[in-house]
Amino acid sequence: QVQLVESGGGLVQPGGSLRLACAPSGRIFSISTMGWYRQPPGNQRELVATITSDRITNYADSVKGRFTISRDNSKNTVYLQMNSLKPDDTAVYYCNARLKLYASDMRWYDYWGQGTQVTVSS
């Protein structure tokens, strides 16, 4: 069925940049809020940033001023531009989206990507 497909992870040096992208693999009826979460090694998953359909954004304090979340509604794609990366940013990053697959859906469903590894190290 529908999957959230992520791309853009990798290994970068401190101070470097990465750009993540995520989009559903199949047709959907509607997308609401989208976001990025991350899970550092041995830690719980935490919010990084979210963006509503009207492009209202919210950021974790730890990434504010360094990361930028954006979306292209025509492509159902959400992006995360990560600048000035720090070793503490090392984590598996997960895409999230609230979806309705069909017009008959009575509520929004949370879908998650498979996760992409971001490693910041010299």
C-alpha cells in the first residue's frame, strides 16, 4: 500500500549540511501536517520540526535557527534542510505525515517513514 519514502541521509562533518526529503509512494486523498522526528542511539524518538498544510512551522529548540522544514503541496513532499550540523544531531530521522487515503476515511492516520541515518562526525 502507501509508504513514506525518505532520502538524503548520510555522513557529514560537523558544520556541514544535509537535505532530507519524504513523500508517499502512492496515491493519497489528502495530507495534513507533516513532520520530522529523530531517534538518537539509545534514546527515545523526539520531535524535530512540523509543518501544517498552511505552512505553519514548529521546531524543537535544539534545531531552531539551523534546520528549516518546508513542503511542496503539489508533490506531497516534505523537506528538512539541516545546516550547521553537530554531532548531537546524529540520529535516525523519521518522516511523519497525517494522511487520508480515501475520501471515506473518518479520521487522519499517522504514517511513518522507514527512517534514514544521519551521522555527524569528523
